[in-house]
Amino acid sequence: MSEPKVVLGVSGGIAAYKACELLRRLSESGHDVRVVPTASALHFVGAATWSALSGNPVSTEVWDDVHEVPHVRIGQHADLVVVAPATADTLARAAHGLADDLLTNTLLTARCPVVFAPAMHTEMWEHPATQENVATLRRRGAVVIEPAVGRLTGVDTGKGRLPDPAEIFEVCRRVLARGATGPDLAGRHVVVSAGGTREPLDPVRFLGNRSSGKQGYALARTAAARGARVTLVAANTALPDPAGVDVVRVGTAVQLREAVLKAAADADAVVMAAAVADFRPAAYATGKIKKKDDQEPEPIVLVRNPDVLAEISAGRARSGQVIVGFAAETDDVLANGRAKLARKGCDLLVVNEVGERKTFGAEENEAVVLGADGSETPVPHGPKEALAETVWDLVKARLA
Ligand SMILES: Cc1cc2nc3c(=O)[nH]c(=O)nc-3n(C[C@H](O)[C@H](O)[C@H](O)COP(=O)(O)O)c2cc1C
């Protein structure tokens, strides 16, 4: 098979230099990348850099190599077009169907999936003109990645930062893998919880669990690549923020409950992949609990934590909201899973067996997804993102 053809559109924002890393990742993973910068982009990074890194010619206007009709051919032959960074100006021109340079011509002739990764100052991003242009592009089937929050040009901080190129690359990889299927979760808001809660005992100790958050992050990434607006409630994870995902950080089960309930208010689906502690210490010692030489330690008294999955399943914030739970079991996996599904009242329960190379901390997983309708969907051993795709397929079928 020939290498997938990717057009990397670069527009004139300060983050243009970050597109060099995206280009490298795309090229090194076997994609044939053609960079199409705007004239403004070349103020930030020169054509020589794009040409040398991609191994392909670079032009900004339709008037170069006219015999090859580049204004039509580049878009026609692309398997993916990704514009990173996408300026407010380029989003506006794309939304209005202008064709005043090679990039906008390419966007009009491309019939493949298109990803925009906007980056600009918060005011430009929040302006109704930009928001309407983004909504137009999404309605037409493009994946527009929400910008990240952080340091912008100069001393400003806020929403508008280009997400990490490694994470934009992940979105491109997933969108390419889905091919013509397109962003089938566009217009949906989904909430995913990930990681493991920590219940403090004293200022230095906590009761925790082994959840790394990788499955929840895979769910968030795949949903974003399928066009959803994603809120990721992350408990004690050490993973990079997925591109285009709003990350809310929490520590304890009580904090996780608050964040999930808030985000779920307008969500179409909630997927509870986090390992939430069932119990927490009844008392929190404000000073470190000391070892006393001649005394046995005091027993730790535990109290119940709120059952977030049961609570959101019982009091759905919207009718038709789909709720998904996770269960990690060590024995009687399916029987325990069925009982948990009935007890919690959710629509789907992903049951996985805790074991070597599976579940906690691993890159792979293996599970059965149980449906409240009696369905059973086995997901064979494989990457956590494959399980995530199956979960979203099942959620989507229930949303419809
Ligand atoms: C130093 C500098 C940084 C800029 N950064 C951004 C940016 O991050 N996002 C943006 O939308 N525009 C930014 N602009 C403004 C764009 O360069 C300007 O709107 C230009 O017309 C965009 O053209 P293009 O969309 O064809 O690339 C910046 C301008 C300058 C001078």
C-alpha cells in the first residue's frame, strides 16, 4: 500500500513552529506529507524548513507549477488535510469558501477528512465571528480541535493555545484510520472520568488505587477524534492532555462527583472509567500520624464515598443520556458484572478482568461490554483505544 497522503496546512500564527514537530511525526510514521503554508505562515517559518522536512515542494500560491494544476490536485489526492495552527483568518476563509491562496483552494477540492487545530488569542477565539465559523466548519464535517488553555504569545494566558503536536498527531492518526466514516460524534458533548481517586489520611498519606487513567484518556482521545466535545475529569493522572479535550483535575471521590455532575448537566453521554474509591478515611489527621514505639497503630475507620455511577444513572441530567460504567473484577467476572450493571442502573458496563498485561497501567485491555438490554459485546485483547472505539460505537447506537 502507498503511504497515506497528508496535506499539512500551516497558517500565520506564532505556533507555526510547532507544526514542524507535527510534520516530523507524520513523516516518520510513514505518511507522505505535503506542506501548504499561507503567505503569513512564511513570516514565522520559512519555506526551506517545510520543504526539507517534508521532502516535497512548498508553495503558497496557485501560480507555481501551474501545469500540474496544484490548486486542484493537492486536495483531490489527499487522504487527510490538517491545518495546524489554524488562524482566525484561515478559519474564516475556509468557512466562507474563499479560494484566495493554495491552502483554501486545497480545502475546497479535498474530499477526505479535514482537521483544524485553531490557535489564537482568547479574545479572537471567543469572538462570535470565529465561533460561528468554527460551528459552520464542524457542521460540514470537519474536526475542529478545541484549543488548549495556557501561555499564549507574550505574557498572556488563556484558551487559544495550540495543543501539543504529539496529541494533534494522535487525532490525525485516528481520523485517518476511520477514513470516510467521518466525525460521527459531532455536536455531542461527552464526559469521561479517568484515573484513580486518592482519599487523604494525613498530609502525606492517602488510600489510592492502581488506575493509570490510560483507558479513560483513550476514550477521551477517540471521542475528540470522532468530533465530540469532550470533558475529561482526571483523577491523579500523569498523562499529557489529549488535544481538543477540556481537562478538569480532581483528587478525591467527592471532588470527582462534583466535577462529573457539573459536566454531565448538558452531556449526551457519561463514561465513568475512573476507579473511584468506595470508602474514605472517616477522619483526616491535619498533622502526620506518628509511629509510637510502644503502641500498636490505631485502626483506620472508613466511611462510604458517594456512588457517582449509581447517582448519575438514577438522576439523568437529560433524557436519553447514555451512562457507561466500568468494572474491574478478579473472579466470576461476567456474573459480578451483570449484578453490578443491574445495581447501578447504567446502560452499558465495561467489565474487565484484572490481571497481568491487562487493565491497570497496561497499554492493552480485554473486556466484555454488557448492555442493560441483555447484549454482550466481547472486545478481544488489544490496544485500549480499540476498546474505546467499541464503547463509542455502542454509545452512538443508543444515542440514535
Ligand atoms: C507575531 C504575530 C503573531 C500572530 N499570531 C496569531 C495567532 O496565533 N493566531 C491568529 O489567528 N493570528 C495570529 N496573528 C495574525 C495573523 O498572522 C493574521 O491574521 C494573518 O492575516 C493570518 O493570515 P493567514 O490566515 O493567511 O495565515 C499573528 C500575527 C503576528 C504579527
